[in-house]
Amino acid sequence: MSFKSWQSYWKFSSKVKYDQRYIRDEEVELFLSEVLKTSEGRKKRLSEGSMLWRSQIGSGDKPVFYGDEESGDFESCPLPPERMKPLKNVATEGRVNPKGISYIYLATDKETAMSEVRPWIGSEVSVAMFEVIKDLVVIDCSINTHKNPCFFDLNKGFYEPDDEDKEDAVWSHIDKAFSEPVVSNENESHYVPTQIIAELFKRNGYGGVAYKSMLGEGLNICLFDTEAVKIKGCWLFEAKKVRFDFSESANPYSVKS
């Protein structure tokens, strides 16, 4: 058995976003079953003692002392530990978590963690280092993020490739869906497909999902158990420079006045 089509993720995504979300039909269940089966080769182990990073925009204040006396002035400091972990049961919609269910989003390096919060020049960013306190296995959804081709056409008509190419294509679509940057005003239904896939992994005993950051060089890692990590320290950074590099991706058009 293999994926029915190289377009299986797109069909699943459309179904759960726009047609039938909570009561799943046979086609959706078969797709999820194949996702789970083919995810076996994507297991990524996070060993106890591994270090990950998490950022928040903002800083705290601490009093300035002259000797043993408070001066009445304050200086910036990193946010306190309780601000660096998500609050229980008040989560907003995320790439991996549904509204109201708290997971913890981390990154493999502090630069990626800081990039993910989209700081502006001059903003202060608190960056915490977290230690993984138990062995975990996460599913790596970064492997096919940049893999091409993601679709197959023959003389401008679509065709079905062999099972291996189908699997590569479907997983490239899944990986790209997890990696797409979250936009705060985005329609919430956009998150549903990746949330369902993540919950599939959670239900089957996995600890989280890893996926490629499109804003930094590292990986993002979302853990289902917010207590699977503990904070080890926190630093404060100021964003000094934000740089984008653009390349033209389509032909321009002109408007006659």
C-alpha cells in the first residue's frame, strides 16, 4: 500500500479545511494511516540533556543599586522564567497546536529562536535555554522541505509516478506546510491539516514535531509536553539589523494611465 496520489496531502488539506473536519471519511483515514506508516523513517531522537532555545519579544526591569541602596532607577533584564514557557490551556492557534492546547515551540539554536519571533530593529528579545529532561522521539518534518519536484506533469497533464516518488512528493508537501511561517491574521483553518497530522503523532506516542525554519538556519521543534523541558538560563538581546534578500519570481506587468 502507498499514498493514493502524489496530490494526497493537498486533497486531505482541502477536505479538512473546507468540507469535513471532525468526522473523517475513509479517504482521510487512509491518508493518515499512510502518513503514520511512512513516518517511521523520520524518527529523530532528542536525548535527555539536549539543549533547545525559546524566545519572546520583551524584557523585564530590575532595580539599579548604588552599594546597598536602590537608586530608584531600573535597567532591562531578561523576562522571568514563568514568561518563557507557554501558559496552560490559553494557547492561541499555532502551526502544530489547536487553540486552547498548549505545546512548547523551541529551536535548535538561539539565532533561529530569535528570528522566529520576528523582531524589529531596536526591539529587545529574551532568549531562554531549555534542557530536555527525558528521552523523546519526534517526527522530522524537515527532510523534504526543499526537495523538488513537488508535482508531476507530463505534457501539461498530471500523471501518477511510482510509489517512492509519490511518497517523496507527499512528504515534501507536508514538510512545506509545517515550515510555512505563521501570520497572525491568517485564517485559522489554514492550520488544521498540520494540527491533525501532529495530533496523529501525539496519539501514537511521539514527543513532538521538528520542522525547518524559514526565518533562521536551524530547526524548529514543537514538543507536546510543556514539562518535558526545564529552563536553564535566560539572556537579553537587542535586534541590531534585519536583512531580507529578494529575487524576482514572476514577470511584472504595466498599467496604462
